Amino acid sequence: MDTSKLPLKGFPFFQQNTPALRADIAGLSGYPDISGTVLFYRTLKGIVMIWSISGLPKRTGCESSVFAFHIHDGTNCGDEIGEHYNPHGCPHPQHAGDLPPLFANDGYAWGAVLTNRFYLWEVIGKPLVIHERQDDFKTQPAGDAGEKIACGLIRRI
């Protein structure tokens, strides 16, 4: 993602115009077309995350094209993906790693969120996961979001 074209300059709460962290998203088994980038910016009000994801399953009609999006507490995108990042032991959906859902448009999702649920240093090396279904925001412990379809490790830039 070319950060030079993002409209960040002039927002008074941004501490820097370049991202501090990023996650390169790739599809997991059975979802080879999913790819994307998530950027993490430090601000005076928390962390701004901006994402651009393509290759999500295309759904038509009344099928939901909403996908759950979470930071997990594991160490990789394989066997050690872990549960939702939840350092304070909160119930779902108050985990630090619970993020707004991805709303896909013909397999593509773009979005941004401002969050103060975690610090940048806390999530370095954590997996950022996309699930096959939307999070219901009530089922414990993880929102009944289904299979993990894509993942990327959060890393320093």
C-alpha cells in the first residue's frame, strides 16, 4: 500500500505520517486469492489501522459479505495462531484484539479504525486474522466467526 497517497497529513492527532507497523495478509489453506496490507499509525488518540484486502470470497444476493477481523495472541499464522488477543481477561467482544468487521465489496475491503485497546509494542509479532463469517459480538469466547481464512503477522516497518 502506497502510504504517500493516504490523506493523513493535516490530521492534527497523527504523530507521524508514516506507519509504525504493518501486517501483510495472505490467504490460508483453501483461500489462495486473499491478500492485502494493514498499516498501524501512532496518534495522540490511540492507534489508527488502515487496511486494503482483496480476494475475499465473493458473495451474492443476501449472503453476508462481512468478515470477522481480530488480532490473535499466537506467534504465527499456523498451528500457533492462538485465541483473540485479550491481556485484560475481558469477555468478547471487549478483547483488545476484537476489531470492526471487514465489509467486502465484490471481494475487496478497505477501511480504517481508531482504537485505544492496545499499544503498538503489545501487538508486534501477533497474528492478524480474517474469519469466514461475521462476528456475532456475543458468542463466547470468540463470536462464532468460523474458519480462519487469512492471516498476517504484525511487524515493525
